[in-house]
Amino acid sequence: MITLALAFTAGAWVLQQLPSLPALWPVGLLLILLTGLCWYLPAHIRRVFLCLLAAVCGFAWAAWLAQARLADALSPEWEGRDIAVVGVVAGLPEQRERGVSFAFDVEQVLTPTARVPNRISLNLYRHNAFGSRDSNGAGSASPAVKQAAIPQIHAGERWQLTVRLKRPHGSVNPHGFDFERWALENDLQAFGYIRTRSEYRRVDDMVWRPAYVVERVREHLNARIAQVLPGRPAMPLLQALVTGDDSGITTADWDVFLRSGVNHLISISGLHITMLASLAYWAVYAGWRRSYRLNLLLPARKAGVILGWLVALLYSLVAGFSVPTQRTLYMLTVFAIALWLGRRFGIARVLACALLVVVLIDPWAVMAPGFWLSFGAVAVMAFAGAYRVGMLDKWRQAVHAQWAVTLGLFPLLLLLFQQVSLVSPLANAIAIPVVSLGVVPMALAGTLLPIDSLLWLAHALMQFVTQAMHWLAVSPWAVWQQQAPPAWSLLPAMAGIFWMLLPRGFPLRWLGWMGLLPMLLIRPEPLPDGTMRVVMLDVGQGMAVVVHTARHTLLYDTGPRYSAESDAGRRVILPYLRGEGIVRLDGLIVSHNDNDHSGGLQAVADVLSPQWMLSSLPAEAVPLQVKQHRACQTGQRWQWDGVVFEMLYPDVTSMEQVDLQDNNRSCVVKVSSRYGSILLAGDIEKSAEARLLEAAGDRVAADALLVPHHGSRTSSTPAFVAAVHPAIALYAVGYRNRFGHPKAEVMARYRGLGAQDYRSDRDGAILLDFLSVEGIAVHRWRQQSMRYWYARD
């Protein structure tokens, strides 16, 4: 059973690595062949073929579900067009900075010939009441209108709406979050917004289906907590613990929990479900066994099992049924069946059953870090507690379990996130008992019962935990961080970990540390002197470019700020630099003060504290963490590892012009290596291009160009294009951006001179290696890391 479950999971995982989905008929023939072989082969060989058959079954199952889900897609011709639909609010509405977001089950499409996926994600923006909305959430209505109230939307309501949709499309970067995979896993095949107030109406107040009833209950529980604790700092944390809704947790709090290693406790964890089920079991068992009549009807142990399982089921549903809750519920289900039948199931068999059920329901779960961390933690604890001679006291058991989990998950955390909390054993020793035994029971009781004092007490305890975690997280030794290790190093690392966790008495357990050496010591080969790698990150409609030399790293622009809690610095730039092992920036250039170029500045400065910064920003916009700031100015020049950096624009007179637009203050930098050069031109427009050509002359010529102003027709004059004459034109643009960048006539100018164009909305991050006289090697990350779900584009 265990081997077959692992093989099935491996087959589903292999499918998720493919750049395109295979045809199903060859897989079906292979299944028939393997089934026949398993029927006729001898028993000792049959086991091997059974494992192979299980793997092919997992592969085929994942492929069939993927094809079915991708078939339910929004047609490209209906992107950005008005579509009238009727459907039900299917998920817990989440309050956002500019409105409300929710999942929507489409029941009927009213627009003739339009084809809409069954489930979509919608936003209703506040100013949509009377104004219009652009792709960045900015509307054309007046400020007063933008604050207009929007109707209250609740889970389970049926609405008629007019919407505009687009297909799932996210940023694709090295070491970055794959939004399109997440959308596929959650069966969200289109994203969009509701058009205007006059075009939507509530059809039914409640659709009485079980899934919608559960979501309405979750909404009421959230509202109860918000009503008792309005505006309190730990209120979103209690909502996460009770209903699994973590949308209100701030980025600063998440950073604290991640650095302290207790993020698994914030929202619903398997530990909370197990604890509540155990409490319910013992409460029923203790009362039931005292009644002679009740015991005649049903033994006390079985009665406790039933109620404990029901509590676990209800809490899992209210929690949103995430992978950790599923894993815990399925494990508890197997244990409950075993207790009911009076049989003993080993923990490994129980874990295998839960693994198989999760992958059967959600084959995309194998791509989620939480899947491996959740099952890995239980597997490590089970292994660490097996085959022990004698019994440890409870305190030593707890310490041993925490040590085993910390050590056992170290390789996975390093591979997945490139950082591991070193304070997590101490942090969990504080947080687990307080949260699981104090905060969660009181928060649930205070939410379900009209006892406000319990919620206030839970809030006070949660604030204590947050303060303690903050104290641990700010210490300089809180986190181990390094570059992403090679994937193959996970196998020797896990082998070494399991060797170290063997029971005391096994010889040479300390040699297990050697299994970690490849993961910790292998470093990527450094660039040779005089060469460079330039990475234009995919940040949507904005710019962020990283220049690597042999021993230095420069960041040019920091991308946009998407919302109050989200920006390109935190979502794209920092994960990329962390994955590359960059712990500090040697230099930072912010071309100008527009949001799409400076929106991620604060997040980058908070974490990496750049040595110096050049920009055209006003002094008040420069973060305090920047040690040295100077204005960009023509003539600035420096050299790193044989690579020359030269500031070509703006000159002193340009910076002194009060009426000059921010775009035309953009810092223009030329970077020249032994094997080629690139010009980073910011958002300069026609007048600035003319001044640049007048001042720099033929020095603007470059092999590659970050096309000015994202390919807008206000830039890239014929004279400028001819003077630069690039072989490679890079366009930093967002998918279906409202400006229509890059403009066709601009692209035609560069192509007319033989330039090859690359664009972030189509290619993802673009890596240029200036390493050889043979030319610039270009790698398009969306193609290099191709997965079958990208084919929707």
C-alpha cells in the first residue's frame, strides 16, 4: 500500500513537469499492457510492475483531469469584452484595498456566442458604482465618485452581472511564484471585474447548496470576529485561525512568522484539527462511559471516535479545506475506521492513505510547497518516534519531536524557499502550546458562542505570540539563507537526515551530516571577469533589471506597487535575488519616481540595504535604509570586475528644470562588458532622447536595449533607434496592459534594423548572458521553464 501510494504520487508529479499534455490513448494502451503483465507475471516480479502500473495510473489520472480542466477555458477573442452572466458567489468575499474579490460559479451566459469557464474570479471596485475602471484598477470617475459605496456581496448569493475577463496570466521568473499553476489548481480559468452598478443585480439571497452554505457560515464567523474586535491588530490572525481566511494578515506579520518559523500555525494547521478532535473524543468518552444505557447502545470509545471525527470534519470545512486540513482529516478518518473496527494501522500506512486521497482529489497539490512540508513533517515525526526502546517523558518527547521536524524539513525548506528559520525550535516551543491549547479553543468558542470575553482573551494571547515572534525574528541570526541548491542534492540530504534520526545506538549517526554537504557547499560557477548576466524580470507593467558581474550585483528599477500589501520588490525581485544567493545589493539605480519603476523600492531597501543608490527621486522618497544616495548625472562612471557602467543621462540642466516630466528625468545607463553592451533607457521620451543623442553621440550604440517607456509611441524616435541600433530589443510590458504597449509602429522600427524583440508578457523573465564572442545568449524563462498550463497563452 505504501509503495503503491508513493508510486501513484510520483506519476502525478511527473505529469506536472511536462511542457505539454500527452495524448491519452498511448497512456491507456500502456495501462492495459501493464495490467496484463501484472496478471501473468510471477509474484516476485509482479510487485515491480504493480509499482510501475500505479505510477502510470497517477500520470494518466493527472493528465485526464488536466485536459478536462484546461478545456473549460475563456476563448481569447472574448478577453476584455463585456459578457453578461448569471451565477453564484462561490467563495468567501475578501475585502481588498479597492473593493471586494470573490470566486463566482457561472450558471448561465446571457451574451450570445460567448463561452465562459464554470468558475471565475471577480473584483468589484468601489468606484465602479458610477465610473469606469482601467486594468490597473484606476477609474475615470472623480475622486468623490471613487469613494461611492458598493453593494454588499455575500457567499451563496445569485447575481446577474456584466463582466470583463481575461485568461490567467502571471509573472514567470526564476525562483518565483507560479500564479498560473495556482489558478489551474483552484479551477479559476478567468479573472476579471464587474462593469457598472446599473448592470448588476441580486437574483437570490441564498442558494441552498452545501458548499455555499459552508461559505456563508465562514463569512458569518468572520463577521462575528470583526464585530467584536474591530480594527484590533490581531483580529485578522484570529480570522485565519477560525476560518482559514488569511487575506487580512499584513505582509509585515507574514515576514515575522516566516522568519520565526511559525507560519504553519497561522491559519488552520493539522495540529489544531487534531487537538480539537482529541478534546472532543476525550470529552465524549469521559461522559459516555459513565452511562450504563449509553454504553449498551454504543461503546464509549466508538462514540468518542464519531464525535471527534465530526468535529475534525466541521473544522476542516470551515477552514476552507486546504491541503494540511485535508491531510489531517484523511489521517484521522483512517484512524477512526481502525478504532471502530478494532484494528491497528501503522502511521506509515495511514499517511500513505491520506497521501493517495489528496492526490486523487487534487493532483496539482504535488506542486505546492505546503503539500511536501505537511506530509514531510508527519513522516519525519513518525520516523523519529519509531523503533525506540523505552518511553520518554512528555517534555522530552516534545523536544525530540520539534528537533526532528526542524532537522527533517531543513533540506526541503532550503530547496523551496532558500531560507530556514534557525529560531523555529524556540519559537514553536512558545507558539504551539499558546496557540493550539489557548488561542484556537477560545477563539472558536468566542466565535460560536455569544461570549465576547473569550475573543478578547484570545486576542490578547495572540498579541503576546506576535510580540514574542517579532523579538525572535529581528535577531540577525534568525534565518539561514543561501542560493537555491541543485535539486539532486535533496536526495543525499534527506538520506543524511534520516540517518541522523535513527534511534540511539546505531553506529556513526553523526556521519549523516555529510549528506547535507552538497546542498550547503555547492555554489554556482561564478561569472568570469569582464562578463555579465543581465536579467529583465517579469514584473507586469513596470521595470526591474538585475545586472550580475563576477562579484557584484546592480538592480535597475524596482517594478510597480500593486497594492498596499503587495509590490514587485516583495513578490518578484527579492525571491529572485534570494534564490541566486544575493544577500546585499552593491548598487541600486531607480530611474525615476513613477510607480511602475519605484513601487518596490521600500521592500528591497528593507531587506537588502543597498550600499548606494543613484536616482532622480526627491530626497523624501529615498528609504532610510539606503546608506548613500546621489542624483543621477551625466559623467558618473564606475567599473566592476571588468564591466563598465556609465551614466549617459540626465545632465545637470535637465535635473534643474522644474517643469520637466518625471519620464524625462529617467536615469539612462550603459553597461559594457567584454562581449557586448546594453543600454537601460528608463522612460525617456522624444525630447529626452534628442538631448541624450546630442550629449552622448555614438556612445548610445549598444547590442541590447531596454526599449524606452515600454515601447510607447512617445519614445523611440527614428533617430534614437538608428543611433542605438540594437540587435536585441527588450520590452518590459504587462499582459493586456491598458496602454497597448508595445506599439506596433515602434516594434516595426526596431525590426526594420534587424533587432530581435523580446517582451516580458510573452516570454516572462529574459536572461541575457554576455559570456562569449559568439554573441549574446538569450534565455526566455517562460519557454525555459515551460509547463503545459502556459499553453493557454
